[in-house]
Amino acid sequence: MREQVPAAMAGERLDRFVSLLTGRSRADAASLVARGAVSVGGVAVTSGKLRLTLGDEVDVDAGPEPGPVVEADPAVPVPAVYEDDDIVVVDKPAGRVVHPGAGNVTGTLVHGLVARYPEIAEVGDADRPGIVHRLDRDTSGLLVVARTETARQRLVAALAARAVERVYLALVHGAPESDAGLIDAPVGRSARQPTRMTLTERGREARTGYEVLQRWADPGCSLLRCRLETGRTHQIRVHLAAIGHAVVGDDTYDRGRKRPVAVPRLFLHATRLAFDHPITGEPLAFDSPLPDDLQAVLDALG
């Protein structure tokens, strides 16, 4: 949604204006600002303390309204690779949805997190407590979850400042001409198909770096290491499809094309996550090898 600042709101803080504009609580509005969902004059702003002036144009990508409070489900496993009093790092398996949404109201990773770490229920949005970034259902790999509100806010700020290293492995169609490259193109929701993302001038800044690790002329595919500079929904999948090298197994952005090799699912894995601890400042880095199902694909390629 987009709104110009009227005279009555000139001088007000950005987070209060977003709260009034969206009808959400001040805390939810501050969270939207902190995660980069608000821009003023076309420039993303991550501080709710900004004072607005008459005529400023404020854009808010509010997303869906927060859903109901998540109930704990101890039956959902939480494959934690690191935990302390402030954060949890999880190596998410493919097929597990991170938080509740349309068609997925139970059995998500968040349901298991709340069972194992009850304090997370009070952190952030009620329907996605503790979540600061996410992975698609069929993407496996590493993500960090906050156990305290302070940790969450600082992690969100670190993501907005591009101070979190996120690296993925992707098997793609064809062979990029260059050994490395940067895809810099805004990504936004498709006007025709709201469940899909697309390249659009109306979208938000999105940058994906990639490096070719290996090429197979026969059957015609390549293994890439992708590095996120921003974190838009489906960013890697949309960017790689846009340059003609869609992720193998992506039935959303590569529908109808014959796969060069049989894959059990989307071949995309979050293999590395590195950041400074949000409380202590200690540098942390985590690596996750390819799961057995994807490693088997590479073994078959040779």
C-alpha cells in the first residue's frame, strides 16, 4: 500500500504512521520497518524513528494479516545444530513448511519450535514467532531463529544491513557462459498470479551472486553456489529462471520443461549461514552438506 504523508502527520515517526496506515499494532509496524518492508520516497528505511515530512510517499509491503497464535506440537522435530539462550540455528529438511500460512496451519517448523522453546511464542509475530528469515517448503538447509525479542530485532537489522552470509547450492538447467555473475533485478509479487513472484519494476531490490562449481554438458546442467545479498521471496528461483537457468525440479518457475536429470525435489539447499551473534557479537558460521537425496543426484552425474 502507498500513502502520502498529510499535514496532520508531518513530523510523526515512521513506525506510528505505518501503524495507523495498516491498522496493526505499533510493535508489528516497527517489525515491518525493521525487516525492510517500508520505503519512503522509494528508498527502504529500517528505522521507525525517522520523522516524516509533508508529502513524503510511504510504501508498505505489509503482507497478509497476522494469523492465530501458534500452538505447540512436540511431534514436529526440530533439527537444531546450535542453540543458546538467544538463538537457535536449524537445519531444516525439505518438505517442512517454516510457519503457518494458506493450506499449512499445522505441522510447521514453528509448531515444533514453540514446543521445544516455549519462550519463542512471545517473540515477534504471533503466527510466525521467532522467525527472522525463512526457507521455501522444498528448500532444505540452515536458518536462524530468535529466542528473545532483542535477538530478533538485531537479527532483522543485520539482514537488512546485508551483514548475514547466506549461501545456497543449486543445480540448474544449462550452463551459464560466465564462471560467476551477479543478478541485480527487483522482485515482486506477480499481478496475474499472486502466488508467484516475478521480475518487476514495482518490486523490491534483489541481488543474487552466483559461481559455477561444475558443468555437465551431457545431460546439460550445472551446479551453482549462490549468495544472497538480499532476501526476497523465491529470489534465487526467480533470478535463475530469468537468466534461462532455472533450478532443476522447480515446478513453479520452470513448469513444462524436460528435466536434464531426475531429481526427487527442488534442487536447492541453504548450505552456509554466517553472522555475528545478536547479543555477544561473536562471529558464528554454520555449514550444512547436501542431504542424501540431493547428493545422490550429483553422484549419479559423476
